[in-house]
Amino acid sequence: MCFTTRYSIFTKLKDGDERAWEDFYRRYDPLIRLHGQDCGLKPDNLDDLVQNVMVSLMGQMSKFSYDPQKGRFRDYLRKIIRVKSMDIMRQIYKNEKEPLPQQEDLYLDDLFDSEWENYLRDESLKELKKQISARHYQIFYMLDVQNKPVREVATLTQQPIATIYSIRTRAEEIIKKIVEELDN
């Protein structure tokens, strides 16, 4: 499957494209779950959270218009996750007749930003792996993820150091474009 830019996936979601929704779910499910835990939800409640977030997005998608000038999608998603998490938390604490604990918004924002960075890294590496040869990906991964020295990677792969630098530079150019598309 070819890489879909964020803008084009919104168009497909708006049109009710089932495959786009599956892709969207696959990409964002882990992030929704992580941030739900940050908001205080227990693992038992995370399926409900994902469902509530997706239902909310589906309901809003018909009138949704993505405009990067108005803000980033991740901020919009963060708000929906937080609201739906708090709805679940309120219901839990209402049933248990206990006061609802308060979370610091700045703390939650920092956690979400950290999770977003991890999401970007993981998704961009998956996409990079599709776009370059396995050998080049292996070299890039050893250098930039495992932080191995260039000389060691050159020895392990039996490639000249200049080739290693060239492969790294090309892979970095590709991954920057991927991250820009994902981080829209």
C-alpha cells in the first residue's frame, strides 16, 4: 500500500472510504490507548476509549475540513482523546461515588507530545523500510536507531565508509519528507 499523506486520508475518510478508516485506525489506535492511560484510564477501559474516539471522529468527519493554518491534527486528536477519556473517568467515578482525580494539562500535553514523537519515529521507520532497499535500511537503522559508529557499520556490512555516509544521507532526506507528511 502506498503512503497516504494526511490531507488525502482526510478526504478519503470524509468520503467514507472503509480502507482509509482501517488505515487510520491501525495508525492511531496505539496513540489513543497510550494517551488514555496517561489520562488515568485502566487497560479495561481502553477499548471503549478507542471506540468513543473513532465514533466521535466519524460523526465529525462529514463537516470536517482540514486546514493546517488553523492548527495541527495531532492537537485536535489530543483534545478528542482527552474529552472522551474524561467522559469515561466521570462515569467510572460517578458509579463508584468517588471524587474524580484531576490531571495537570501541561503534564498530559508533555506525555502526548512524547508519545507523538514515538509514533512519528515508528511510522516513519516503517515507511522508510518500504521505500529503500533492505540493505540500506539496515545500515540506516544501525546508524540512527542503534547509534553504532560509522566505522563499525562499514566493517559489519563490508562497505566503504563513504558509501555508508551516502546511504545515511539519502535515507535521512527520505525520512524527513515522511515525517513532514505525517506531522501535518
